[in-house]
Amino acid sequence: MSTRSDAGEMADTHRSLQDDVPPLVVDVDGTLLRTDLLYESVILLLRHRPWCVFLLPFWLLAGKAVMKREIARRVQPDIASLPIHEELLAWLWEERRKGRKLALISASDEGLVQRVAARCEGLFDVVAGSDGATNLAGSAKLAAIERLFGPRFTYAGDGKHDVVIWERCRSAVLVGRTAALGRLLSPSVTVATSFDVPRAGLKTWMRALRLHQWAKNTLLFVPLLLSGRIFSLHDVALVLLAFVVFGLLASGSYLVNDLLDLAADRQHRSKRNRPLASGELPTLHGLLAIPAIAAVVGVLLLLLPSAFAAAAGAYLVITLAYSLWLKRKPILDMLVLALLFTLRIVAGIAAVGTAMSPWLLAFSMFFFLSLACIKRYSECLVMKEQGGKTIPGRGYRTDDAPWLMSMGAASGFCSTLVFFAFLTDAESPMWHYRTPEWLWLICGILGYWLGRAWLLAGRGEMHDDPVLFAVRDRLSLLLGALCAVSVLLANFL
């Protein structure tokens, strides 16, 4: 436990006891910060020192305070980027200007709590946290507060673990789901004020799981569509099931990626607003969702062919490797992204047992390599506008933009040529259609869409995710509908 100075602490404490307004004690995790320092630290440990995860049970057996101190010795969250409760912070400064004494007391390791207090630049008179021996939570925190201020204090907290303190304080400040917290308190507890933070709802989870990205999994239907078996209910049912599996795998991978990339995302113009990065979705909820998704995927895989399970497993392994390491390797990261898209087509083939065309797979690699280049190119432009020279968490500099445009444009138009070769191949599944010539329209549509996408990217008007752009852009949706019409014409005319 530490203060600005020993003499200052004693003087301030005595003055607080004499004042009509009691000192205000504030918690950190989930209260001042919209995240939890312990979970943030564990995630950093997983990312930078994964072998230390096996030591966590042994540290925990020695005590929570010991575990927190051992983790803090090895990793340190970027305190400056952590999401803070702005409304509460503004109120705390208002109370400070009125002359009220403020204390920041948390169960997190004291070194981290000190850094949080330093971020607030003189807001708090007293700062305390777990010291490696005592876990400053619950009754231990209450005892520490009463040693400093006696029974006359106001306490700001956010959860059930704070009830024992609220029951003994002069007045309570509720932060979080205030209605639910209020029901936990006895009628004798006076609530001074409250700051409501709604529970993460369906829309928040949809954003965190990136359900709009499930659109990428429509690639699973491509082999079924091109083979002429799109009207087989059995095959369609299998691919729909495969679609859900890949969607869940993708959503789980996004959660892993977002948890591991919290620090980098919080420095990004748009990614800082993601549910986990912004604190809208608690990090613990994200951590718990991952094994739940894995369990559902495991059950669904029992209903699909083993070849599909192998493709899904390869997709998962490569995705995790990308999140942990490959995305920071220039060029290789874009090739891996293209491969992940192509694996969706391979999985669609495995789900229903259609023939595998090397032309189709080559087209997919070139096409999605072009989209990956658009993504990195747009990120370079954004970072350049912000005055940066490198993309956080990636291996690119802003002056790589011209090279990315050249590579991406060339790859895109190569994909159009390969698709034309696919259509004219004598062994292509296209010849299952009555009039496959209608499918040649897709070549022109692809060429136009790619050209327009790169034109918009060059103007700085392309979203940094071209797939999301395609889903929201009206002209892109119209061109997609024209491709579908050409397939129907080829099948029925």
C-alpha cells in the first residue's frame, strides 16, 4: 500500500474524517476501467510467454496475490490504452474539484494500480493494491479501507464481491448493471449515485463474433453450385451444416485474435470500437465463449464426412497460426489469408464429395490474394493519414502502399484469366450445365468488380475489409446477383 507521502496520507485522512463529505474509494477492475487487469495480464502471458501458463495453477495454489505478482513480473498491460469509464472519471474529477479526498484501491497487483492512478494524473490521494502477500479483495479490502478512513467512506464498485464493502460504507456508488446490483444491497445501504453499464446484448455479441464475416463461408457452396448439384436437398443440407461449422470456427478464431490483439486494436482507428477492445464485452466473457464454441463445433463435426473435418482442422490450425505469428510476416500474411479462403472451397468439396479442380483453387488463391492486398493497402493509407510509418501488429510500412497496389491489381486480373481457363477446361464441372457459355459473363463481372475495388482503394474510399465492403455496397450486391442469374441461365436454358 502506498500514498503520495506518509505525512500527506495521515493529514488527508484526518481531514477526511472531519469533513462532512466522506472520502471516496474507487475500485479499478470493471469500475474505473471497463476491463479487468488480471484477465488482460493473463492474455498477454498467453501471447508473449505461453509456457508460463502451466505455472498458473502452482502460483494460484500459493495464493491469488502471489499469482498476480508473478504475472505482473512477466507482463505489463498498456495502461494508457485500456478502456476507461469516461462518465465515472468525469464525475470523479468533479468531486476532486470540490475538495473531496479520493482513493484508488483494487485487488489487482499494486504496481498496476499505481500505473492506473498515474494515468489519472493526480486524481487520487491514496493508492493501494494486492502486494504479493495479501489479495486486497472482499473483506481484506474492507479492512484496508477502514484502517485508512474508518467507517465513514463512500465506495464505488461494480460487482457482487463489493457487497461486503457497500454494507459497511456510508454510501455506495454503483457501476455496471446498477438495477441488479441494487437488489443485492440491504435497505440500510444508501446509494449516492450510479453509472449504468448495460449487459452485452445480442448486437454486441454479433459484432464480437463478426457474424457478417460468415458471408465468406458462402464459398462452401461454390463446388456445389459449379457441379450442378445445387438442387440436391441432401447435398445442400450437408453444406449448410458445414457452413455453420466454418462460421463458428471463424467466430471463435476472431475472438482469439481480438483477445490477443487487444493492445494493437486499441490504437487502430476503427478496431478500437470492437466490443472486446472497447470494454463493451468483458474479456472474461470472450475467454469463456471460446471453449463453448469449440464444444458445439465438435458435436457438429460428427455429422459430417471425415474429409471435411480434416479441412476444418487445417483451417483452424492455420487461422490460429496466423493470429499468433503469421500476420506479422509481410507477404506471407496475405498468402495465408488467400489460403484460408481457398480452404473454404476445399471444405465445400469435401462436404459433398465433388471433383476438385486445380483451376478453381488457383483462381481462389489469386482472387483472394488481391483482396488481401486491398486490405493491407487501405491500412497503409489510413496509417499514413494519421502520420504513422508502420501498421501496428503488422509487418508493413506506409511506403509499401505502391507495391501492394501493383501486386494486388496483378493478382486480381490473373484470377480473372484463371477463371476463364477453368470455364474452358474440358474436364471442368461447368460442362454439367446445359449452356455453360452463360457462365462466361462472370469473367467480365469479376474483372469489373476488381477494377472498381482497386480504383476506390486508390482514392482512399475502400473499407479496410473488402469483404465487408462487398456485403454493404449496393453495386457489389447487384453484380453478385447477376452472377447468380448467369448460373441459373446456364442451368436451365
